[in-house]
Amino acid sequence: MPGLKVNEPLKSHTTFHIGGPAAYFAAVPGREALCALQKLSVAEHIPLLVIGRGSNILFRDKGYAGIVATLEDSFTQIVWDESGDCTVHAGAGASLARLVNEAADRGYGGLAGCGGIPGTVGGAVFGNAGTNGGWIGDCVTEVVVLTSAGEIQHRGRELLQFSYRSSNLQGTVVMAVHFSLKKIVKNDSVIEQIRAMAERRKDTQPLGDRSAGCVFKNPPGDSAGRLIDFCGLKGLQVGGARVSDKHANFIVNTGTAASGDVEQLIGLIREKVKMQFGIELALEIEIV
């Protein structure tokens, strides 16, 4: 298939900057190309993995024996319909930050909880990104997906199951998302809320470092970062991977980290937290 790169280093496509080569890599410009790639994957028995901007993922150093794809061009479009209550049609490859900021600029609420979160719309909806101040799934009315059988489906809200950091979209490729947003009276208040959320993330998270975001999900009623910090694990380092001194739920690549360093550190953290609190931390990042 034209446009496929061979043995593409995955560290160049992740925020962790870790990962061996993908057997094949494709930047997919539109629906027709994505469907063709999915058919090729099935016909040749080659696994296909579609990623966003490479946050929340750790590729192992041995790489990926399949096709890794990103959604570009027409998948990055955002279309606003403001004839009544605002309906937004966003491609899965569109920047989440752009969607959040444009909504605020136009005077619509609902997405402020996603302020400062990196990545794409598709990835955010797949993992129901957000905070206690609001989850992206709260505003979703429909998701357009490509199934493993090659069928394009429009799944309305009644078929969607969003929960903490998860959805029922596993096994599909998110292609586009439709949102319903409400007009608010004070546009400035939403902009300020988004700005405050972004500033809080900047102040409390190692956003300038190479990481995959929060490594673990928060257990019910508690914070994974607090538990890890209580165990005295900030600064703990294995090889080139280190528990952030700024936020204990982040593991940062100091520059030379291998995937094994990160996984070993994850194991040590889980062991210490289980020993101290009897809590088994669940991963938020995906290890591939």
C-alpha cells in the first residue's frame, strides 16, 4: 500500500520517546484510506493499531510486529453547527486542546474539564478523558467507529458506556465524534476555568518532561499519586526511568530509558503500594 513506512521508530511518535520500530507505519489522510488499510490488515493477517499523538502509551523496545497508524488531514477537521444548541463534529485526529479552546472562544461550556490535556479527540473519547470537573463523555452524542469487521458504525449515546477513564469502544477505531454543547452566559468564566485548569496541570505535573501522563488510575476515593508519594517513591529510578519529583503518578524518561526500565519501575511501585495500603494499582497507560 502506498505511503507505508517500514521499520519506523515508534519513539518518534510517542510522548515517552520510547519504543522500537513498527513493522509498518502509516499517516492516514481519510476514511477511504483507513478502510483500505484495515482491509489490508485483515487480508494479510497483520495487526493494525491506530494511535493519537502517542500519549498514554508505552511501546516496548522490540517494537510492534504490525501496522501503526495515525489519523491526519480530514480526520483533524472540526465543524461547528451553531444553528440551535451547538453541535460539533470533530475528526478523531483533531487536537483536543484546539476543540476545548474553540468551544470556550465561541461561548460554549462542557469541555472545561479537559483543559490542558494533550492528545487527540479520538483518544480522549476512547479513554473518557477529563477530571472531576467534567468528563468528555458527558458531551458526546454520537461516535463514528470502524469495527474489526471493516464496518463503519454510528453509535448513538444510548449505545455508549462511559465510566472513569474508560468506554465501551475497545476493539474499534474511533473515526469521528459528535458533541452537543450548551451556550453559557459568561464566556470569560469558561476561558478562565480552562486557563486555570491548564495552569494547575503545569504547576503540578511534569509537562515539560518525556512521559506518558498519569501511569495509574486513581483507586476509588483516593489518588494514585498520593499513595505513591506516601510510600516515599518520588525520585525512585531504574535505568533511565524515574518517578517524577513533581507528581508521583508520572514516570519520566530522563533521556535513556528503555521500556524495561519503565516496566520494572511500575512493578516496584505496585509492590510498595500493595504492601503499604493493600491496594492494587491499575494501569492507565497502555503497554504495547
